[in-house]
Amino acid sequence: MDFKKMVADRHEYAREWKKRTGGKVMGYFETYFPEEVAYAAGVLPVRILAEHEPDAISAKWIYACCYPVHDITNMFLNGRYDYVDGITNTEGCQWMYNAFEVAMNNNPKLFSHYLFLPDYPDAWTSKDALRSELEVYRKRMEDWTGRTVTDADLDRAIDVYNQNRRLLRRIYELRRADRPPLLGSEAMYMMLANQVMDKAEMNVILEKYIEELENREPCRDMIRLLLIGSETFDAQLEELAEKLGANFVVDELDNGTSYCWNEVIPQKDRLMAISLRYLARPHHPLKDNNWRRRPQHIFELAEDFHVDGAVIAKQVYCHPHGTDNYAVWKILRERNIPYLYFERNMQLPEEEFTLKLESFLNMLRPGLTRLVGWHKPLEL
């Protein structure tokens, strides 16, 4: 499956989907967006992805934000998302809210909605607060689309999205093998394509892809890496690592594993079931502000996928991932997991990072450090 091409052709796909179905397209900025509610209304949720282009506009509207925010703002102002009928921003990164606000203010005909998702998901009131928000959002979807969103509609959406998450998890489980059948770059483009396509159509593609992977020759033996940090919008980093003999066998990204790691557990109150799922997903740093569960989740991924080391890739100006780096670094050091930390923007500094990554990988090559193979049984 050419997922990279699907990502490149995402605008054309959405336009064709609108012509074919007569439905509306909802652009969303954060992966905490409860897509099931929009999907139940017959709307296609499409993740707004950054894509670096020459930019002489965005700095007039926003200042000192991360590069993805500037890129998304630039794309909206230049009409790249002219096919989007509405936009929704879910409470999360405040920098990304700036892109939402600029897009909203410059496109007054767009449907727009700000959906509050509690920053403290573990509070006993959070589930009720989010359920209330979803009730408001369902009503707005009904008014906007002119159709009633029934419990049967929500059940259908929940089933489609749960199936999608199960299929993605099956593919991630294949990556636990000593020699996985797919590379990290393939997996990342698969996740990005998954966020810009109709999930029912994507599920058919993923089922065929699983059959393909189960009959594919495994990859060559490579150094196993875990990717941590800010959301990504391409697989440049993964492709560069693969050239140097390493494979990202798992990630801990909001638009990676965290996007599909848990399901909606059905119950009579559908909106409450959806609320509980999004509050219980692996936390973004801004949502992990009390118990700091994220570092332990990162360690469990490292252990389950038998990684040799981790790469922490933080976007410049990404304040959410600057808030808990201390906790991530701490657990990696305590558990003797080697890691490389660096900051990037939308254009990966290839020469600089190649040097850093190559030096890091040389540390991990067998025999050069006692930490190599920490997850493997000793040979007596």
C-alpha cells in the first residue's frame, strides 16, 4: 500500500469524497478530537496536517509559535484547505489554537467550534464535563447538517472507529517481531493516511494490508528504536534512520500509538462511553499533569517492543513537550535506556541530524556498550 501517496493526495481525496457522497468535511487540529460524533452525523473528519511551503504570511498573524502552526496557518491563508466546510479545535496545545483562530477569523463562512476537553482527565468531574461538551457538539452537528444524530448513528461510528483501532493495533503488534515485516516510515505514513481518510474505507485497506504484511519477507536485522516527542507530519526522520541501519519499531506520539491505543467501551450512554475513551487514552504532556503516567507508558512500550534505544524529537517552540522532558529523561536513565534528544522544525536538518544519529547508533551497535541488549536474555 502506498500510504505516502495517500498523504500527498489527501486534498484530492477529500474533494472527491465530497462529490461522491454529498457530505461535509470537518477539519480538526488535535488528535483528542472525538471524531465519532462528527462521523455519526455523516461528516468526514480530516486531520489538518502541516506541510512545509514558502511562507510570507503567517508571521503577520502569529508570533513565536512552532513551525507546524505557522505552516498550517500559511496553508489556510493560501486556500489549501478550501474544501473544508468546518473546523473544530479541541482543548490542547495553545499554539495550535492560534492556527484555529486565524483560520476561523479569515474564513467567516466556515462552521467553527471550540470543544473543551479537560486538561486534568483524572478528575472525578472530567467525564461529566466532557460528556456535556459532546452533547453540545452533537446538537451543533445536527443543526449544521440538518440531520438528527441518533444512538444508532453513534453506535455505527463507534463500531467503525473501534475496528480501525483494532486493525492498527494488529499492525503495531507485527512490529514486535525480531525482524518486523514493515519499516517505521511505512507505519508513520499509514497513521497519517488513516487520519485523513474515511475510516470505513480505510478499514478495508488496512485488512488487505495486514494480509500483505503476513506474507511479506521480514526486514533485515536493524537497530530497534522508539520515537518519543512532538507530533510529526511526515516520515523524514524514520527514512533517515533506515538509511543508517535503524528501524523505529514503535512510537509514543499523539498521532501515532496514542491515537489508536484504546477503544470506546460501549455502554447505554454513548456520549459518556466516547468521553471515557478520550480521557483514558495515553496522555499528551498537557493532559498528564498530575500523576505523570506518560513516562511509565513510554518505558512499557520500550520493554514490550524490545528497543535498543530511544530518540526524543521535539519541535522547536513545542511548549507541551518541554513541560515533561525532565520526567521522560529521568525514567529512561533509571531504566538504562540510551536516548538521543534533539529539536527539529518542519524541515529536518538532515546533515546535522545525520551526524548526531550516526554517532548515537554507533553506541548501540553490538559489543560497543554494556547497555546493548539490555532487554534480551543472557547467553550462557
